[in-house]
Amino acid sequence: YINYLEESYTGPSAWSILSERIAKLQADAEQLAKDVVELAYIQGDADNDKFVTVNDYSEVRGWILKAKKFEEISEAKRYAGDVNGDEVITVADMTGISNLIFHGSVTGPQAAAPSRARAFNASADQLTVANESEETTIFGKTVRMAVSLDNAEAFTAGQMDIILPQGMKLAGQSLSSRANGHELLANEIAGGTYRLVASTVENNEFNGRNGALIYLDVEVGSDYNGGNITIDNVIFSDAQANSYYLTNNGPIVPTGIEGIQAASVKERIYSVGGQMMKAVKKGINIIVGENNKTKKVVK
């Protein structure tokens, strides 16, 4: 405050006060300009480069594979990437971005009118996991498991978490013939927990409505002492970027794997002719275990 009428006023000069206020206004204006650039977003522009491209599709897929929480993503990016507005980043947002790239609409050309994508509890759809085959080597055992999906809706993408007990690790994953240009990626998001994402930027539907969709190759180590493999956080998307949650009643426990046992690293595999082999081959195999106990295995 400046009192020009008081002769004894010895406070700050008018110019110093004005200079201080000008500097403050200038700093506020610069921060506002910065916020406009950083916080302004375009729907679907997940990398915030002001264009919606396949890079944004890959950006969101990266968030999902790394299990990033919504609040861990910057404000502009998360609202740009969360194209269906449910404050959860899922494969449905990838589908929505694909629709924006190719059709200019989150829900794509098949929607009767522009609308926001929705989430459904897919009670009519069923995901099951079963032991497909086992292969014993001198280094351990590999179990192939088939993840099958019976779906009433036509899905274009999906994600799930595979939780393995101590002594097991995911050695590989692949898609079945139900894939229709889809790519399957996996990432370990915690000890023994793997996030899988199957998708295609063209939003093709998976072939068929039932049968094996994904094959998992699980290595069973000598330190495996039992425990269930479980699948959780199963979410699929249709072509209109709607989310379908398949595990609302808890994790899925695979069937037919109760008999899995770890192969001892001391086991040796021989052909009927006595030749030592690295793995079980087609035909008759002789396996010599601890204490030189032998057994015949027919593959």
C-alpha cells in the first residue's frame, strides 16, 4: 500500500511495488502458457503429441503391460488414453484409439450414434484353463496349458493376469488358430505374476466363439512344491470399445493339473537303445530318477 498524502511515509516506492506485481503476473502468465500446452489433450492422443496415431495405441498397450495405475499417469495423458472414460486403462481403450485412427469415432462405424463405451459383466462367457501336454527334460519339466474361451460376444482384444506359484515360471506364450492378425505380448508385473495382452490395431475379431485361444508354456522347477496356477483380471473388448469383465467372482483356477510334479534335475532320459537324450521323444523312453529308479514313458 502506498500513501502519497502522508509526508512521513517511508515505505516502498511505487515503482518497486509495481515491478514486483509485474514480475508476479509475468510468472503466472508463463505458468498458464505451460499448463495449456501440458494439460490440453486430444481424445486418443495418449503420448500427447497432438496427433492420434498407432503410437498412441502402443503407448496405452505399454501402460497395460506394465500394470500402470490410472493415477500414476500424467493428467493429460490419462484422460487422452482413457477414451471410454471409465478411469481404468484396459484393452477397450486400445480398441477405442484404433477406432479413432481408422474411423474418427471411439465406438467405430458400427455404432448407431456417437456414444460412450460401456463395461459389462460377461456372465455368459467362460474362460477355462487345462493341462495340454507335458515334456520332461534333464533340466526339468515344461507344461503346456491351453487357455480356452467360450464367448457369446465377438471380442477383438483381451488381457489377463497369470499368477504362478513358487517353482514355476512362464517360458513362452502363443496364440491358437483363433488369432486373426492378433499379437500376444507378456510382461512380468510382479514375482510370478504375468500380464498378457492379445490385440490387433485393425480390431479384427477372434476367429470362432469357443476353443483354445492362448497356449502357455510353464517351466516347472525342482523347487516346485505344489500350488495352483490362477488367472485373474480377465478383460475383453468388442469392436465398439466396450469392456467385458470375466472374473468378477474371483480368480480362475485351471483344471486337470493337480498331478503336475517337478521333474528332478537328477533325472536322466534314455532311448530304448541306451542313448542319453535331453528330452522325451516320440515312442518309448527310459527315465532314470533318484536312487536309480527307472520307469518307461510312452509319448
